[in-house]
Amino acid sequence: MQSVGADEGAAKSVDHRALAVSMIDISSDVRRKSHNETGVRPLPNGVLEILRIIESHPGITVAEIASRLGRQFSNVSVQLRELVAAGLVTRARDAADKRYVALHPTAESQRIKALLEGSWAEVLASASSRLLPEERKQIAASLPALQRLASILAEPE
């Protein structure tokens, strides 16, 4: 399957496989190289995914997280217990419907998020300094499209 832009005549073909592999490699390496500097206990990828969803969607339910991630409700629930025990997430019964539990990040979660994101940025800045100026410009120019792509991928299926 060949991947191309919407306007094949004007847009270059995008190698989506190479893009995906690069994004996964960058993400893994950034996390690995940045964690030691933060003093934060490493969180497994699956738990971090749940925490990032809660941070970007305060008040979300366990079922909504499971749906977004394509995981079993019970598996998400187990991982949430770890986040609650670590003081990173709070559970609150929905005022309108007591059957639902709304999940919220804690102040500690927000502190850790800022710390990790700052450390991730430092790792990327250090690596980027080894790129050619034109390559840095290309990355800067692609950032809005990558942010839009990330928001599309984050949409519930």
C-alpha cells in the first residue's frame, strides 16, 4: 500500500512506515534517555498512556479510557489502581450519575508531567543540536502538522 498526500500532483509521497518507525524510536529513546535525570520512578508505557489521557481529559471514566486505548476495562482498572496508590490520580463519583467514577490528575501528577516534559525537551534539544540548521528548520516547520496528526490519532475510534 503506497501512502500519498491528498493532492498527489503537488504533495510528495510520505513513507508512513518510515515515519511510524522513526516516531516510535524517537519516543522510546527520549523516554529512556530522560528518565534518569528526573528522579521520577519510571512508569510502564501502558500506565503512562492512561495517565496522559486523564491529564488531557480530566473527568474521563475508566470505560472511556479503555475504549480510547482498545483495552479491556479490567486491565485499565488494574493499572488505574497503581496510579491512585501512587497519588497521581483521584477517583470521584459522578454527581449526576453515581454509577460512574470520574478520574482526575493530582497536583503531583501535574508536577511530574511538567518535569518529564521538560526533560524530554532537553533530550531532544541536545540531539537536535547535532543536526544541520536546515534539518532543524524542517523539524520546526513540521511541528504543527505533527501536532495535528497526534490529535487525530488521539481521537476515540
